[in-house]
Amino acid sequence: MRETKKERLEKKGWKIGTAEQFLGLSPEESAYIEMKLRLSENLHHRRKRRRLTQVQLAKLIKSSQSRVAKMERGDPAVSIDLLIRSHLALGASNRDLAEVISSSRDSSSH
């Protein structure tokens, strides 16, 4: 954000900060959320690369299409366990998972 815009907003009473600051998240909570989002985004891309529909992935993991949609959307109700099991069902190796977890969100989709 440009400094002039930031100053203008702060003058009007707006607070400028990160989502972590706004929500009062600890660094651990923030890291956990980021990890789940990376897994969610990567699951979507991995499914697409395999040319599977959400319905087909759901059958593969014995779940429902709506659950797969929630996983890919990063719904907070989805567990990391389910995200990891879904990656494994799509052929991800331990190394693949480690790369997704340790990467930045910008590069996790490639």
C-alpha cells in the first residue's frame, strides 16, 4: 500500500495491519492456517493435473463432492488429516507433502 494512502486511511480512523494482527493470532496459529491453505490450494491443482472431477476424487477418498469442494476452498472445518490423506490418494509422496507444507502460498500452486 502506498504510504500516502496509508496515512489518509489512518487519519480517518482506519487501522492498518496484517490479518494476523487484526485477528490476534499467535505466530503458531498463523502458521497453521497458512499450512492448511497451502494444502488446500495444492490439492485443487493436483486434482486438476490428474484430470479428475471433484466427484471422482470424492469416490477415491470415500467422501462427498461437497467435502472435496470444502477441502479445496480451505474451509476451516476440514482437518489437516483429511487434506494429507487426499494428497496421498492422488499419489503425493512424503517429499511432495513436505514441499507443499514448507513452500510459500504463492509457489504452492505451481
